[in-house]
Amino acid sequence: MDWSRNPRIQRAAQLMQAGGVIAYPTEAVWGLGCDPDNPRAVARLLALKQRPWEKGLILVAARIEQFAPLIDRLDKGLQQQLRETWPGPVTWLVPTAGLVPGWISGRFESVALRVTDHPVAAGLSLAFGGPIVSTSANPAGGAPARTALQVHRYFRNRLDDITPGQVGHRTQPSDIRDLLTGDIIR
């Protein structure tokens, strides 16, 4: 099934384009997403999560090409390393080179990127037309939501939409690795 053509996914993408915050399933947990280029949407998402901006946020995409401005300037070896793990449940910390706003990178000189293999998350990114914010759907300190019902319990009617779909079969959120050092952060 091509989730990017699903009317509910297209509606969620349109809501994000208009500044909305939505919930959607990922590889292991439900995520909250919005337009990463909209500072008001990101501020609203962070307020819902009670998460400080300094921690930064993950950007998720359906295809590596959606990260071209950040990836194309890397040396071929680093690009190959990304291609070998994507799409999949590995989030890489990539230097921002001044191309990512502080409301996304937080206090860091790198940005967390993942090309997802989850069909709904990938379809949402395609329908949106680029990378989207991806952070676990839970208030700070709470367990990440694994069902749409848990998302609703956490956020009630404060989200603009909750997409259809279910989380993948992973039991833990994606690994986070530093692309330049190879260090595993999570």
C-alpha cells in the first residue's frame, strides 16, 4: 500500500503544512510530527511534550534524497555509511553546517536524521514533501506511546490529527549514532 496516497495521510500532511502538530506511528513507538521549518509548530510540539528546545529533535524522511542539502556535502565514505543503514532504524547525527535552524538542532552542531522504513511515517514524509519532525509521543518523563489510544490519553484534543496505522515490530526506539565519530549515543 502506498501510504502517501492515503486520504488520511494526505490530510495529516496538509495539516502539518498549515502549522499543525500530528501523531503517527514509527518503527517502535508513536511519534509527534510537524513542519521542521515552522518555528511556531515546533514550539507548540515542544510545549506539548514539555521538552526543552536545547535537546534538539529528530528529522525523519522517506528517502535519503530528502536530506540532500546535508548529505551531499559529506565525503563519499560517510554518504556510503548512511546508505548502508537507510532506510532503517538508525538515526545519525550529521553536522548541520549552518543549514538547520536552532529550534531543530537545539544546542548542538549536529542534527539527528533518519530515513525510515516504516510505511506510514515514510508515506507521511512523501505526502508532506520533505523531512518531518519525529519525536516520541509522550510528555517528558512518560513512557513513549505504543498505541493511538495512548497518544490520545496523553494529549487529548491538543493534536491536530492522529494518523491511522500501527507501530512496527521494534521494541526500542532507533539507535542514535554520531556519523563523524561512530559513537553510539542511544
